[in-house]
Amino acid sequence: MSLVCSAFEGGSNYWCKIKGYVRPENAKAPTREWYGLKLARFPHIWLPFSDGGGVECIEDCGEGGEPVEHLLNRAAIERGLKLMAEKQGRHWGNFLSGNDDAITGDVFLQMCILGEVKYG
């Protein structure tokens, strides 16, 4: 969850915006706290991990480029973790050691929905 939080709350804001959420009928907001915050208040952090849930993202392709829509869901997260471990060793190591930051979150989100590091 920390990588998703880091990406959406700072690391990826320069190329990715949240368009909306996919909220399955059976999805229940978590009742627990996360780092002292009520997790239910932050759907962009927990919805991608829920069954059938996700975050609809808009990739800003820059001047003259058409925005592209992406979905961050559990399958994208699994793909991103695998790609990050295979192709982004330094960032993967930072994640595993708890030394991740906004840059690590940005790389993670790019691996999840783009399959490569395209920005930054």
C-alpha cells in the first residue's frame, strides 16, 4: 500500500491523475487505520487491492498527446511488482528494505500500468 500511496500522493502527479474509482458492490472500506489514518478515507490506496476494485487513471502524454486511460487493479499491481523486481533492481531493493519514497512509488505505478519507466 505504501507504494500506491507514494505514487498517487506525490510521486506520479506530474504524469498521472485519478479519474475515478471502480467500486464493486461487495467492496467494503477497511475499518482499520494505516499510519494513524482511517484507511477508508483513501480509496485510491485500498481499492486497487480489493476484489474487482481499482483506480481509473489518466496518463497525461504531454503537449499534443492524447490522454490515455489506465486501470490500476490487483492484476496490474501483481504485474508491476514482478516487473519492478525484474527490471528495477535499485527501486525494488529500496521497497524491500523499507527505504522507498515518492520516486519508488512513481517507478512502481509506471511498471504497473505502463509496463516500463516512461517518465522521470
